[in-house]
Amino acid sequence: MRRREVIALIGGAAVAWPGIVFAEVSARRPVVAVLAQRSSNILRRYVNAFAQGMQEFGLIEGRDYDVAIRSTDGDVTRVPKLLAELIALKPAVILTTDTALALAAKRATKEIPIVAC
């Protein structure tokens, strides 16, 4: 009996293991980081338009990707801190609302693509 139990346990683990590994790898969705000068409330309207465009390609926010929004609210001294927060999230891309923010992001990271809109 013991031998059969051990074989069953090993066989079950071998079958379950690939599913467990796959679930761990695919659990993290890509993050789209947004850094803007405008207030977060106003910016959300633009992010909603972005989400609608992504839906046209079959990508749904919260299912296929996440969005992290940071706003300076007009205080440029907050840029380094906000960029550090966004970079720590390891986003797939950083979207900025103007050239100055894009240049600051470019100085802060070489690994993450920066898009100025």
C-alpha cells in the first residue's frame, strides 16, 4: 500500500506542478504608469479614453493590464518621488503628459519605455 501511495503522490505532484508554475508566472499583469501635471481627477478622464481604445484591441483594464496614475498637481518638486514610486512598480511603459516629465523619466530609468502624449 505504501508504494502505491508514494507513486500516486509523485504522479499527482508531477501533473499539478506545471499548473502551479504557470499560475505564478501569469499572475502579474503589465502596468501602464501615468505621470501627469494635471490633477488625478481630470487625468482619469484621459485614462478612461485610453482604456476604451485598448478595449478595441480586446485588452481590458484590470484583467489584462493595470494602470498606476501619479500627478504632481502642479508641484514639480514632487516629480522625483512620483517617478521613484512608478519605477518601483516595474511598469511596461511610462506615459507622461508633457516633454519636461518625459525628460525627467528618461533620466530616471533606461529600462522602461517612456511615451509623451
